[in-house]
Amino acid sequence: MEAEIERILSESRTVAVVGISDKPDRPSHIVARYLKERGYRIIPVNPLLSEVLGEKVYKSLSEIPGKVDLVDVFRKSVNVLPVAEEAIRVGARFFWMQEGVTSEAARELLARAGIPVVMDRCMMKELAKRGG
């Protein structure tokens, strides 16, 4: 798993942050800001917002123009499967479920589609562990 995480972090430049909050104290906001400060292009996804961290917010992955390397999910576990299905449709290369977010059904679906998955881990913490 560690080698897979290393690969995902090094090969991803464009990160769709699904379920981002505009509240600065929320984990999704903190992680997105951290990624942006470290040179990742973040694409916020939340149907209830229009702008976060100076970036246009998209209502869904399907609305994002161009390709997304990584889908980083901040949603309740029960809501992950439709996000995984959409990630496959838009051709995302990698899929990441943040700490506390798990879905075996999504993991299995993504694995069948050939998309590497990280589950129940914090992208910010994983980057920080690696000096990022």
C-alpha cells in the first residue's frame, strides 16, 4: 500500500476535492488548501458552493472540463459509490477516500476498472510523512 500511495502522490497534479467545504476549519478545506499550497491544482466539487480557495466550484465530476488525476473524497461512506461510478466515467486515474471514509463496494468497482484506490487515509498526512 505504501508504494501505491507514493505513486499516487507523485503522479497526481490535478485533484478533484469532492465534498469540499467553504468553512476554513473543516478537514476538506484544510486539506485542499494544503494541496494547493504545495503545487497541486485543486478542483473543488460541491453542488452547494460557487467558489472556494479562489477556485470555481463544480457541481459534479462530470462538469469539470479536462482530465482529473485524482478524486479525493470527503463524503459519508454511504455516499461514495456514486462518486466512484462518476470517477470511472470521467476517466480519473486515482481515487482517494479520506480518513473515516470507506466503501468496499466502491473499492471493488474501481479495482475492476483498473483505478488504484486509497481508503481511510488522509492525503495531507501522507504527503507530510513524505516531506511534502
